[in-house]
Amino acid sequence: MGFLNSTFTEEEKKYIQHFRVAIFGSARIGKEDRIYHQVTELAKEIAENNIDIVTGGGPGLMEAANLGERLSNNTKSRSIGLTIQLPNEAKGNRHLDIKQHFQRFSNRLDHFMMLSNVVVVMPGGIGTCLELFYTWQLTQVHHIEPIPIILYGEMWQELFAWVQKYPLQKKLLSPEDLQNIHCVDSNEEVLEIILKEREKTEGTNHSPKG
């Protein structure tokens, strides 16, 4: 995988060479919810460390993450949205510096993988689960490097416990398949993992290898 077949302009490609963090999460969680503001603050802190934010570009927690990048006032980071052809998401939210639109989820998922050095999974539904397990599978089979997959919140901790209790115990996956999964419940923990990963990759090409 790489940028050879992408539709990013040359100017956009110049900006997306930064270290990048994808934030996945529900389109249904609005500004009245505490987690919306947690995501905004998290994305702001990430961007203040000169790190790009990548989301699905839609409403809800995607919007919260892109807003957080904007609030950082950091001219070196970018807010990137990979929008999808859905009634409430096609236009994208208003906090995007770079937008790329997709008709199919499969192509969009591969672009997330091309762009992301770390994945943060916030609360979400079927779409967020798809993004989580697609990332997890690609790292398991070494189609991409074993990037950190950060599961934020109680709902993912219970899912991770289920994976350990059933598929792992039945030897349907290997213990090393869980090594890049991190369960957290605070912005501070997320930022610590991200900064450690960036430190590991300093001096190398930040684009995930495909």
C-alpha cells in the first residue's frame, strides 16, 4: 500500500507526511455527551505535539476530534477526513483541512491504514467495530506494521476480556496477536502511548509500511 493510487493532490501529500493518529468513534454521540469533549481535548493535545489527526470526517466523535485539532492553533498539524457516501457523512464536518471522499468502505479502510501510525478507538457501534477489527486483523497477519491500537473506555475493556476468555483460550489466536492492544481510560494514557510510538519511529519514514 502507498500513495501511488490515492487521489490526494501533490499539495495534500506534502502535508500528510507527518506522524498521524486515527481516531475512530461513533457518529451518533453529540456535544451534550462528556465523551465528545474528552475526544476534543485529546485531539487538541495530540495536535499540539505536531501530530496530524485522521478521522472519518463525519459528525459525532469524528467531528469532536477534527475540532480538537483546530483548537490547538498548531500550524504544523493537519485535520484529515476520509468521508464516506452516507446521508449524514458525505459532506464532512467543517473542521477539515484535507478531505478525501469514498464510495466504498473497503477502499476507505485501506486509506486509514496507509495514513495511520496509531489508532485510537473511542466508543462506537458497528462501523467503529469494523474499523477496530480490520486494523487488528491487518496487524495480526502482518499486512501492516503492528501499530498501537488503543481501546478507550469500559466497553472495549469488556470486549478485550472476552477475546482473552474465549478466542485466546481456545487457541483461535496467539498471545502475540494481543501485544499491540492497549486498554485505557484517560487522555493521559493515550498521549503517553502515542508519544512513545512516535519516539520509536523518529528518524524513519513515518508512513506505515504496506
